[in-house]
Amino acid sequence: MAGSGGLGGGAGGSQGAGDGPGAALRAPRAPLLFAALVLGAYCLCALPGRCPPAGRIPAPAPPPAEPPLAARSPGKSGLPVASGSGRRRFPQALIVGVKKGGTRALLEFLRLHPDVRALGSEPHFFDRCYERGLAWYRSLMPRTLDGQITMEKTPSYFVTREAPRRIHGMSPATKLIVVVRNPVTRAISDYAQMLSKTPGLPSFGTLAFRRGLGPVDTAWSAVRIGLYAQHLDNWLRYFPLSRFLFVSGERLVSDPAGELGHVQDFLGLKRVVTDKHFYFNATKGFPCLKKAQGSGRPRCLGKSKGRPHPRVPEAMVQRLRAFYRPFNRKFYQMTGQDFGWD
């Protein structure tokens, strides 16, 4: 585990006169015990999660009534997701990645569209809960009418080796959306989230590099997720490139309406979500949704979105940029898009 050496650093200094080989064993153990507890907590956070109990991902509750298509307003913050009409279907489109790329923002923006019905929580079916079966998975989905699209998002799918084969088994026609972000910034954002959940983690540099500023540690998930070209290689064994849309996480912040336009085109939807739905919140540094007709106030994502990043020394940032550069360039070639990270 990267960083274990950093936590234990300084435990065994030079031995003075009369010190025997058992001196280190007589040293105070409290600092070492604390370090072990912190590292253990980090390891638990880094392990793949388990499938939540069935009751933890209920299907969306039905609203009192669902208005006809012509009467629905795309600006409403709480779209009806299930009703007595329509039926539950497998998702026709999935947001499969990546963590800390902007997947939650994209899903919330898409839910403004009257013909998109999406599961709000992440079901983790194709990575953690596959043994529960496709019937269980479909039972989670909101009801849709003909012409509407069912969606869900679980960003860990993109880095799960079995996910593309399983999704292809459900439907080879599934449309796949991947939100990508500069892998260096993404890794730091990932670490910030880990740190918020487990204070006292080893430093970013301790986890990202072996032996101080040695080789980059690709065993650490925050680093490994950013190897987009390697993950995409696995997906292209099952799906052609035409089934994918790659969304820029940076442009989703700077030009949300523009990116949403591409997504709506990809999904075969009319461009209903436009720049009139957004405003830039300077405090969060993130676009928010303007208040909808009949709604009391504008709507931003939760307080965990846009959290400040810890300061990482520039030398480490440059090392990571150099490390990712060949992977980024291969990703640009594979997708036919230059995301401008280099």
C-alpha cells in the first residue's frame, strides 16, 4: 500500500551506546498505533464498496399524477419519475464514468429534460450487485412512456473490468456517456473527497508516489482511474466507438449548455435544456440551475460539490502531468477529441 513507509518514517533512528536490538520494541507504540489505524481506515475507504441492501435503493416514489408530455415544464426541479402509466425498462443510456469528473452535475442537468427519467441514486448493479439479476435491476428504474429515455449513472462502471461485458449482455444498443476531466485535477479532487471522509489520511504525495517522489503509484485508485485510454481499451472489446459520447468535465463547468446540447443530440432528444437554465455561482465556482417557474429559489448541487482542494506542491503536479501525458495523447487518438489537458 502506497504511503505505508511514510507513516512509519522515523520509527527506527540510529542506536546510541548501550542500545540493544530490542530498543525499538521498547519505543512508545502510540504513534505507530495511530498511524496503523489511519492507514486501515484509508484502506477501507479505498476498497470497492459492497452491494447495498435491497431497501437502500428503492424505486422512485410515484407522484400523485403525471401530466401529459405537452404540459410538462422542462424547468421543474422535481420531475415525476414514476406513475401508474408507463412501464419500467432497462436504461437505454448510462453515465458510466468517471468519478469526480462531473457525472452528478450532468445527471441533474439532464433531468431538466421532460423526456429523461433517471434513477437518482447510484445502483452499482454492473459492478457490485450483478448477482441480484436483471429483473431486480429493472425494478429500480422509474416508469417511462414511449419516447422517453431511462437513464442511470454509476461512475465506477468505467473502471470495472466486468462492466462492459455485463452491459453488453443487457443490450448491445446501450448508449454510453463518459464524463472525463484532467486526470491530475481529478486525482486531487478524489483525494479531497477521501480526506473529507477520513481525516488524517497520509498526504497526497505519500499516496501518489512510491518512496517519496519515486515512481507514480498506479495501484492507488485516485491515480489509476485517470488512465482513461487503458479503461477504454477494455470497453472497445464490446462496444464500437459510435456508442460512446465523451463529455468534457471542464466544459461542463465553463459552458454547461453547450455540453448539454451535444448530450441531447447523442440521446436523440430535442434541445430543451439550454443556456436559459443556468447561471454561474461564483462562490461555488460551478454552474447552478436557475429557479424554475413555480419554484422558490435557484438550485445548486450539494455542498460537497465544489469543495476546495488541498494544496499539492507544484513539483508533484508537474510529475503527474508528465506521467499522464502519453496516456492522454492515446486517449485523444482513440476518441478523436483533444481535451486540452497537455
